[in-house]
Amino acid sequence: METTSTAFHETSLRGGCRTSGNVSLSAGDDGRDDEPDAWDARPVSRLSEIDSRDHGEDCPGDAGYSDDALDRPIVGITNTASDFNPCHGNVPDLIESVKRGVLLSGALPMVFPTISIAESFAHPTSMYLRNLMAMETEEMIRAQPMDAVVLIGGCDKNLPAQVMAGASANLPAIVLPTGPMLVGHYRGEVLGACTDCRRFWAQHRAGQIDVAETELISGRLCPTIGTCSSMGTASTMALLVEALGLALPLAATAPAVSADRRRIAEATGRRAAQVASAAAPRPTDIVTSAAIRNAMIVLQAIGGSTNGLIHLTAIAARAGVPFDLAAFDRLSREVPVLLNLKPSGAHYMEHFHHAGGLPALLRELNPLLDTSAPTISGFTLAEIIAEADSEDVPHQAVIHSFAAPLKPEGAMAILHGNLAPDSAVIKHSAASPHLLHHTGRAVVFDSLEDLAARIDSPDLDVHADDVLVLRNAGPIGAPGMPEAGYLPIPLKLARAGVKDMVRISDARMSGTAFGTIVLHIAPEAAIGGPLAIVRTGDRITLDVEARRLDLLLPEAEIVARLEAWRTAPPPREIPARGYARLFHDHILQAPEGCDFDFLQNPGTRSLL
């Protein structure tokens, strides 16, 4: 088997990829045994076989396709372009590159539209819409005749929605991230969205820079189309998709506007044509327990977004793989942060790409990984790492070694305690070390509206050593679990120079954010979790080393408060119809990935 640097580069990055792959699928083994008419192991979508007498006059031949074209394997390509979504501004261009690769390999590309979720404009939250996009994408894959699908996405919730859909449809699928934007510059400083956005906004709130300067900086933060250039959720998910083996090498890091991105798109089209002809591998052949553990390791090592944990849990459940939160936490003590990207470090995705991208990082993580894991490229993880060995980048400061890690432990820790019976998470790689063991007085905000109304009030009774508490911001409470966990420092404290405080909530936060922030507290307050009974003035202890989050009250008092809440819960309006009602009735909590209960692979439960 030829595994030289030249052979690998020619096949994986210039469009060939190994035709047979390292996994095979026997006829009929399609993950849908209960459906006798499900996809089998042969190409089933020859459009020339569609009879216009059975399908009306809307026949592919009407569009001018020849019989030769229609008799080829069909590669579906998702179109997630949207004027509302600048992260996907290059999708039309990527589609053309993918189509070129498909055609060069003898298959027929067919583009179809799907939902596109723009983080900045999605109401009430992008997380609220993730499962809707996953459902719609899955059904469009199932409904239309195709032998493989290319999933093009980038903005935070799009990639997880697409991978969840792909795992459930279980048709051969390959993912193409849209790629990160380039960095910007301001007064000699390199800038990127959106960690620097938050830093400058905090300076503005503290009265250190004026409106005119913030507007000037805003124009420099996002200089091109593409996803956020720091280690936000979009970057995290692109890297996890590549680590899982669902995208080609370097697909996560190549900048959105680069020639590398177009070449990878063409190679993705070539490989999609090959897996369409072979009817293998399918997502569940790749997303195995070994692949999920590899992705856990990468998530810890990159200083990844806490949102990545929710999405990876949901993906695992769609593929029928239990997600073990305790194992993930154990890895946080074994796997240091090796990637020097903001918010845990100093650099950006563009720099990571030039340092060798994920394959170079995997080389450092090699002793911990299951490198026998197959990937959609047809190569194992071991072969991809071997290629990285031949492309060492001297003097780079982005990828650290185990001997000199950026942070001694991984990105995030899983907490338990009487405030988080199921779990909570903290991204301690981006927290203040002196606050990782802290006891303070609770200052409680009952909702997002309460927070907005009081956080900047000069009359707010708050001190720097207090613990800010936000509740009713979880999956049901908000609804949609907004990225509100990054509570702003109260205005009067910010202007006094306070940079960080312990903040806890049942919400999420952006992967680009930083601070000593506890998130995803489960069960959430809206369904009677202990967060619901915290009162201003109570004392709370955070102990990250002990993995504890506790309300310092006698057990009898906690039990009495919870019973009182259950006897007379706060009034809450239940949606009457539509997707809102579906969401309310079926959404799972954060430790189970916030998927709908009826969409998980039957029998799969996360291990809390």
C-alpha cells in the first residue's frame, strides 16, 4: 500500500482519494433494516430510470440532461448560501468547485437548497433552529435520488445540523466547511472575530474607547467572508468534523477566500463521486466510538468551544454511540491545550492552517488517538498523520508540544454538585486562574429581560467577589438556550476596572468568549433544576479542581425550596402549535445534546 507523501498529496488534496477506502458495506447493511425499501449498497438514483408517466411532466430530461448524464452516479450538493449568512458567502463558488470535481470523476452533481442558519440573525436563537435544519436536511437527502451527498456549511449550527442529518440518513456523505475569514489589522495589532469584538466592547462599556473608535475597529474585525477566525464554535465544529473523519485533510482550516479552499472543494467533489459509486463508506461506518473519543481529545486540545460539547454529544447519539461525559472530563486532565488560538491563546485559524492544520496537531496527539480509525478520504488517521510528518513547519508558534503545552489541562471540565446534579461545564482554559476556586454571594437574574434591565444600573447591589447567576435561559426556559452565559460585568464594576467574575447559568456562550463562566447547568431552572431556587444573598462555591458547583445551604433547606417550587412553579406560556410546540415538548437537556428525543438513534443515551 503506497503511503508516501507524494502519493497522499496527489490523491487526497488533488482530487483522487483512495477509491476502495478502508471500510466496506455489505449489501443491505444500511442502518435502516426496518425499512425494506431503504437505500441498499448499490447506486440507486439513476435519473434515467425515472418514468415521467409516474412522476408527471417534471422529469430530469426536461432540463436538458442527456441519457449519458442521467445514467451516472448522482452526487447531491447542499446549497446553504444566504444573503443573511456572510459565513456562507463563498458557498456558490465552492459549489462550482465541488461540481467540477464530481464531473471530472464521472458522476453527475445535483445541487439542492436547504436551510441556512446565520448566527447573528436567527430568532430566537440559532440553537433553537439547529434541529429544524437537521430534520429538513435529512429529509431532503432521503427524499431525492442521490448516491452520495456533499454537505457544505460553516456558521456555528450549520455543520452540526448537517452531520446530525447525515448520520441519520446514513447515505455516503462528505462535509466541506466554508472556512474561516482572514484576520484584520488595527494600529499594528492583528484582529479577528469575535474574541477581539468582545474585548473592545468591554473597553467601550468601561469608558476606555468612544463610539467612533469602536466603529472603526468594527470595520477591521471581519475583513472577508467566512467563519470567525478565532476558536469559536464554527472553527471548533470544522475541526471536530475533520477529526471524526468526515472531511478531507485541511478542510477545517483553509481560509474561506483562499485557493486552498477551492482545491479542497474540488477534491471533495472527486471523493464524493467515488463513494457514490462504491456506496460506501457511510457516516455510521466512520462515526464510531473510536472516532468520537478522538474528537473528544481534539476538542480538549484545541481549547474548543463549549458548544462543541453539545453538538458532539448530539452527533454521537445520531450515530448510535453513547457519549460518556465522565470520560470526556478524565481526558481534560490528560490532554493539555496545545493550540495557541484565541480565546485560550494568541493566534487565529489562518495561522493554524499555515502551521500544518489539524494533521499537524494530530501528530502531537498521536499517542492518545486511535489512529486505525477510517476517514472519508479512504485513508486512516495514521496515514494522514504520516503525511503531516513530511510537512514540518519550522519556527511556528501555533501548535505546541506535549513537552511545552499552552495550558497544562484541556479546554473544559465537567462539574457536578447540588447546583448541577446532571452536569455543568466550564471552559477553564479561558478562565481566570484565581477564580477557579471561589466562594461568593449570589446575585440572581431571573431571565434575560431581568439581566438587561438591571446589569448596568448604578443601584445594583453587586461586588467584584460576588457570583452572577442567570437562570431560565436553558433549552426550554429561553427558549433555545441562547449564548447569554457570557454575562457582562456590571457596568459600575467594569468602570472600576473589574475584568472577570464567576458567572453561572443554564445558558450557552460563544466559543469566542472568555472568563470564569459555568454553563449548561442541568437540569435547567425552567424544569425545576436547583438553579431555580437560588436567591440573591445565598453563597455558592466553585471548585474546578474538585469538579464541584455547590449551593452552600443545608440539604433540608434545598429540599424544602425545591418542593415549594414544584408545588407552585412560575407561570410559563406553552406554545400552542408548530415548531415552537414541537421544540417545547421534545427538546433534551444539554448533557444529551439538546436534540429532540425522537431523533436520536434508538437505544442511545449519553452517560452523565
